[in-house]
Amino acid sequence: MGFFKQKKHQPVQEKVIREDKMPPHRSTASLEKNIQYLQQELRNSTDLKIRLLPGNKQALVYLDDITDPDKIQRYIFEPLLKTEGDITKIKDREESKDLNEAVSSLLEGKALYLIEGQSTCYFFNVQQNVTRAITEPMNEKVIKGSHDGFNEDIKQNINLIRRRIQHRSLTIKKQTVGDYTESEIALIYVEGVVNPDVVKELETRVKNISNDALLSAGAFSEYIEDRTYSIFPQFLSTERPDKTVAQLMEGRIAILFANNPTCLIAPVTFFAFYQSPDDYNTRWLVATYIRLIRLFSFILAITLPSFYIAVVGFHFEVIPEDLISPVLGAIRDIAYPPIIEAVMMVVVIELIRESGIRLPSPIGSTIGIVGGLVIGDAIVTAGLVSNLMVIVIALTSLASFVVPSNEMSDSLRLLTFPLIILSSILGFIGIAFGLLMVLIHLCRMESLGLSYFTPIQFRDLKDTVIRVPQFLMKRRPEQLQSPRPYKSNELSDDDGKK
């Protein structure tokens, strides 16, 4: 039987040695041997260019696809003409006698200058810059405030943060992850404001990552988050520098990635996903009103379909007398039970949403509108779904889209299914049981070791569920345990007791 066949011994996998851990390989005075070593280490790639200069005693080595020919001409050949071929008189250069360092420099986009009879390697930064313009993030629009956003260049992203926090305490620590990709990340925090224990915990988790490639912020977060199997996001992702700076000044840590505009913020609480930069650019009463609507949308998004199913299937007595006849008329001729209606409509909404995202923008918006109207009308006319169920699912979808965070919006849509199943079995008791399980799960969760759904301190209510005027928000969140809990130096003892 094939099931009981003994597995063949798998070959031992060769361990990958990261570039930053390669042992030094001293260059020689032989130009030919140095070039042979570089060709061998780069596997004779076709984009490895070796230009022998007149006399064949000097060579310029570079990777053609990631270097800029104009920079090669401007930074190497033109200065060589001015110095009559004396490379040591060119200022903008680096030197090394390690060929492994030379390989790493070539992979970064630098050009390598080698001379027969010399073991010194000269490097020139001629990297080709392929960057996107700084524009406002498409998925984080605001009415007021800054309209710039991160792009794929990590240096430009750090520049956007440093322009907003011009203080010596702003600390940036760069590391690399991924044995093959050598992806650069930057941990950013304000020393003296952030909890040092949280910084040490994050650095430890990053160092323990072992993988061939980490190509996205989402993949990175799964390696360092506390509960990978949780439906709720434990890192706040953003592409807005103003939002990132605001979180840094609260005492949190930002994580930037090379070739990725996404910035991860940690540690965060559940309520951080319902805050928007617009909350701080408008009147505090209006901001409080909008924030309460967002939090109400959380309950609405996960409970409305299940509440409808429970009422229709178990608790018809809660419907007002004037509505009993219309409700009965709407569901009398439907062949399927309410749970089948709900699941069918949720799946249809998700199909329309996904098709709108994947198609080009002009077509996607048309598909969303026309598809929703045509399918909604046809499915009701065919008697597959009641009018009331269409209204319920439409309101549920709108409530899930109110959330400023895409990750939290996705979580809400998934939470709809277990509550629908529980309500179809136990009615209101099933909904109460499901919400209790969600609450217990949230209270047990952590983000970098700190509570995700902390029992709210009274003073933290000033910028959690509501937003009070700025001059009353004198303390940083208690949950972050910042060494500098107050935002102002001019605080009296009475203020500290509040």
C-alpha cells in the first residue's frame, strides 16, 4: 500500500549564509583572479559587466540592470580624465580589500574599480534610482491635513518622518531580514518616549526571523505578532507619515520596509484601528461623533445579519405589530431558510467587491454599481432572497467599510459567518455567546506583550472612544508604559493626579 511506503531520505539542504555574515575573502594583486572570483560568486550572470580599460590593466565591474550609465560617466570616467587616471584623487569613493564586501556592493548597485598590481578595490555609488513620486495614499484619504505618503524608497520615507520630528531623540535602527532577499527594514522610535522593554522585545523577535525571503509587511508581521491565528490584526499598517509621527509621539514603534510603502505600527490596541488623522484636524465634538459612529459600525457589521436571522427564526415577538405583516409578506415566498439567504448574499457582495478591486479602475467602479443593482434586483425577483435580507446585507457591508483600517474591515466581514451560524442555531443566545467569545479573545490578546484590549483607564477615554480638546490630552496612553507619561513639561502636581 502506497500510504505505508517508507519515505526516501531527503537530501540535506545546504544552509544559506547571509551576505552580512560571509567571512572575509582578501583580494589579490592579480586583476584576473579578482575578476574570476567575482564571476564565480555572481554565477556568471549576464548582467555582470566587466569593462577592461585601455591597456587591460584596469577594469570597471558593475551590474548593468541596477546601475545608471549617466552616473558612471559623471562620477567615474569624467573625474578620471581630470586626474589623468589617478583613482586615488577622486573623492567620492570607498575602499576595501575584501572581495565578499565587493560582491555585496555590486548587489547594491555600486561600481567596482580594479587595478592590476593592487589589492585595493574602489567602490562608486552609481545606483539607478527607480522611485515613485510622493503622493497621497489611495486607501487612506483625508479631508484635511497632509496629502503626502510613503513610497517604495525607504530613505525618502525616513526623510518624511525626520522632517516632522527634528529632534536628536528620534532613533532609527536598520536591519536585514531574509537570507536570500536581504530585505532592509528600519525600526523607528523616539528614545525617552517609547518603553525600552518593548523595543528590546521587538528587536529580539526580528533577530529570530529565519526565512529565505520576506517580501511584504504582512509576511513580516506574521513572524513577530503574538497570536498568528487570531482574526484581528495586531499591527497597524499605514502609508501616511503624519499618522506614523503621531503614533511615534505616543510612544509606539514604526517599522519601515525597503521597496514597500507600508509602515507597521506597534504596539497597538483595538481602538487604534478606529482612529483617523481627520479626527485631529476637525472640531473635537465632530471627531467624537464620527468616532462613536465608527465604533457602532463594529457592532452593526458583525451582528446585523445574525440579529435578523434570530428575529425571523426564533424571536418573532420582538417585531412591532405594524411590521409583522410586511415582514411576513417579504419572507413567505422565499424557498430557503434565512441562513442560506444571508450566506448567499454575503458571498455575492464579496464577489462584487473582489471583482471591483481586481479590474481596472474605470471598469471596476462600473461593475460595482451595475453588478450590485442588476444582481440585487434579479435575485429578489427570482424569489431567492427577500427584500429585507438585501437591505440587511447592504447595511452590513457599509458598516464594515466605515473602518479606517483595511485589515480590521476584513476581520469584521469574516466574523459575520460564525455569528450567523450561532444565531441560526440558538437565536439571541447564540449571538450573546458569540459576542462573549469575541470579547474574551480580545481581552486575552497582546501586541508585543502589551494588552490589546486593556480595561480602559478613565484618563485614557480622552482619546479612545471619544476625543476631548487637545489641551486636555496631557498624558500618553497608560497601556504603553512610557518613561515620559506627560506630553508637556509644564504640569503641576494636580495634573499628575488626574
